[in-house]
Amino acid sequence: MFYKIKNVNLLSEYTLLIEFQNNVKKIYDVKPLIEKYSSFKDLINIKGLFKQVKIDKGGYGISWNDNIDLSCNTLWNEGRLI
């Protein structure tokens, strides 16, 4: 099952507030991915890139560029419910 994304907002440095189409809101911390995966390091190395997060067509994920993205299922399963 897909939990499509309705909205994404920046909360603080490398933390996102994700609102799903079922109105559930979760907080997702991107920092562990930045530490683990080299492609995510661009979110630190390229000034302003983190703020450019956008929802992918259909709400199936979020992305910053062609190399950095997260699926709606990852955000749903690993996000912290608020």
C-alpha cells in the first residue's frame, strides 16, 4: 500500500515534516542518510539544496534532484508520528 504525500515542510536543519494524503503527519530526520550515503552528502555540500525538496508527481515520494530522493513508503515506515 502506498501512503501518498500531500505536503512537505522544512522543520529544522535536515528535518522534514511530511503530511500524507490521509492527513497523518510524520517527522523525518534526513541526517542519518547524509552520514550513511554519499549521494545524500550533497544536501550539505551544495548550499540551499536541502530547501529545494519537492513532492514527486503523484505523491509517491520526495526529491531534491535526480540523484537524491525518498519514497513515500520509506517516509511512512521510518518517519516519527506526531
